[in-house]
Amino acid sequence: MLKKLMKHELKATARILIPLCLVLLFISVINRFLYHAGSKEGIFLFVSGLMFILQFFLVIAVLAATVIFMIMRFYKNLLSDEGYLMFTLPVKSHHLIISKLIVTLLWVVVSIIAIIASLLITFAATDDISIVMNAINSALAELKAYFGGNWVLVWIELISLTLLSAIANILLVYVSIAVGHLFTKHKIICSFVSYVIFYNAIQLLMLIVLVTFSYFHSGSINFAHMLPQEFFPVIIIVLLLECVAFYWTTNFIFNRKLNLE
Amino acid sequence: MNPILECKSLTKKYGSFTALSNVSLTLDRGKIIGLLGPNGSGKTTLIKLINGLLVPESGSILISGMEPGVETKKIVSYLPEKTYLADWMQVSQVVEFFEDFYENFDSKKAYEMLSDLRIDPKKRLKTLSKGTKEKVQLILVMSRKADLYCLDEPIGGVDPAARDYILNTIITNYNENATVLISTHLISDIEKVLDEVIFIKDGAITLHSSVDDIRLKEGKSVDSLFREVFRC
């Protein structure tokens, strides 16, 4: 049933996000020719200026659409009138959460790839790109040195860190909406307030954990001196605990406290 | 065979408001039952509890011997009083959605009913009127071969001509072992199809009887009995 839920979730989101990404890539190709074209004066300058602004706004639109879909699909599809259908399907409530989480994660990856591709298409083989690539390479080399030249470990930790923080952020939105739903009035404002409270609580928790860890590790509470190979695992564990807590709470609310309007 | 629905001292509160208090109810298979009561009497709350959309404070619900969950959702077909379909979808996409999730859904039957009511399957739901959307939902719900149908105000928003078609659909479409629970306050329209009635008032069941018994004992129709019992 999870597969079917994901299939329908993809259908509901792809109808907007795919065309948006395609338009972005199309404009990027046009802009590549404009960028590499020689003459830059008069009406041509005006038009190419407009096209670059359009590309910029499309990049913003792709990011915004991904975030808006994450929120709207969860709120509208599960906790508004559409919830009457979703919660009476013969599926487990945690499949409803996971299907939305995986599809959102997929769109986050797709939109980031689309944006990077857009920039590469337009500006590749220019000096700017090589500067960026050099910076990334040297940062990675530095990281590798910290990890004693262990590439595998660097990548495992970097990927889990990125993935877990993306998941934790999505689940934070979900749990805030679910908690806001518990209130009888002003559900949307309550969701927003929950988000702000949870977000700050998590920041504080992360700070306390890092300070404590740093103190026991090096006798100083200044965790800024900690090295990546020391604090990466700590952050990974904290993120993992966050994910479990947010997921469990959302599922608990769906199972025991659901009260659709 | 166990009863299709068994509620034992069911209580549901919203904050300090008690929506259902100590409701015990058993429904047999193969009956069309009217759940009748004024607005705010607890009809929708009871139906939502049966469908697992709410969890009771105390008491128990068994549907065909099972607590509400994935297994009961397979055999209960529920029509809420809301329009619960996403409005960007085409009617045919919604049919496909139901086909995907419900093993007992018969899409052929759904398309037959859609054409009877002259609803174009290619239309998006947002282009349909409220009454037409309600017809689409009822068609979807009645196209399932379920054991229990819970219809919450199924005829409230549709015109009288379609009302007759819908009532006809309800009585001709369900199999003899299925039970249909219809909540409504439009009693005179549906009285002729009912086998049993349940009167509910302020979260408590005040009467559960067969329609024949009411006519025999009270010598009046369900509609006039309802007006008498719930006189303001």
C-alpha cells in the first residue's frame, strides 16, 4: 500500500513541479546562448537582462514550490476535508506519513539538481564555475585530512548528515502541523507557533549537547574548537533522535488524537 | 455470523462537551437503518467513531468482530458529509484512486452510474457543482462491495430527482448481507427504504426499533413519530 500511496502522492505533486523544473532548464539553455553571445548593447542587453531575472525567479519558484507542496500536501491532504478520504483508506497511518516524507525528500533532491543543472547549463566552462569547483574540492580535501584520509567515512558521515537533517526538517514541519491540529481554534497559527517553539528548542538542545560533549572531551565548553570527525557523529545521533521523536509524535496524534473538522 | 456493528457503552467527549454518552448498539447484517436525530445530536460522531476517525474516551466498537483499523476499513464504505475529493482531479482519476486502494471497488459499476447521471468522467472536480460532487462521491462509495455502508447525510445537497435515483441505487446495489447506516434529518424522503430506525438525542440513543414495529405499535409513520419525539 505504501507504493500506491507514493504513486498517488507523486502524481499530485509532479503535475506542478515537473513543468516548473522543465521551464527552468529551458530558460537556462536560452540564457547560455545569450550569455555567450558577443554583443551586449541596446535592446539585446535589455532582453538578456530580463531573461536572467526570469531564470533567477524560476530558481526561487522551484524552491518555493517544493516547500509549499511539503506543507500543503500534508495539511490539505491529511488534515482538511481530504483527510476524510485518506484516513479511511485501508492503510496504516505511518504509511501516510512515510509516503509524504519520501516524496518530499525526492522533490528536494530533484529541485536541487534542477537548480545546479540550471546554473551549470548557463555558466559552465566559465571562470566563475571553476572557482566554485576549486573551493568545493579544497573543502573536501581539508575534511579528508581531518578524517585521516578515510574517504569512505567522510562520505558516509556527510551523506547521513545531509539526509538526516533534511528528514528532520521535514518531520519538524509535519509534527508542528499535527500539534497545531490538536487545538480547536486557530489551527494554522498554532501550527506556526509550534514550529517556532520546536525549532528553537532543537537549536538549544543541539547547543547543550555540543557544549557538554566538548566539555567532557577537551575540558573546554568552546565547541568551536572541536574537529569535524568529533562533532559529526554527535550531530548525527542528535538528528536521528529528533527524527524518531517527531515521527513518533505525528503518528501518535494521527492514531489517537485525530479530530478532523 | 457476528453482528456487523457492536458498540458497548461508548463515550466520546470534545473537551468538556460530551458528544456521545454510554451508547450501546448492535446492528445486524442485511438491514437498511436510519440514524435519525436533530443537528448536533451525535450522528456524525458515531459514524466517525465507526470509521476510526475518532477514538472513544471509553467503551468499545467492534465491526464484524474487529476494532476499527486497516481490516475494518476494507469492509466499511463511508460517505462523509464533506466533499473529500481533491478538486484538481478528474472524475476518472478519482475512480482510478478508489480502484487502487479498495479491492472491493467495481469501476465498471461506477462508470455505469456516472453515465446514468450524465456526469462526464473527463471533467475536473473543481468544474462540477456541489450537488454533482456529492453525486460522484456517493457513486464511488456505493460502487464498493462493502459489508457496512455509513452514509452521512447522503441526500442533503442533491435535487429530488437525483434523490430518487440515489435511494434506488442504495437499495438495489448492496448485497443481502450488507448493512446500510444512513444518517439524515430528511426522514420522509428515505422512510420507505428503511428497515430499522435509531433515534439519537443529546448523544444518547432513545429508540432502536424496526419500522414495522413503529407503524404497528404507534400507528404512525417514522416521520410523524420523529416530529413528536423531537418537538422543540
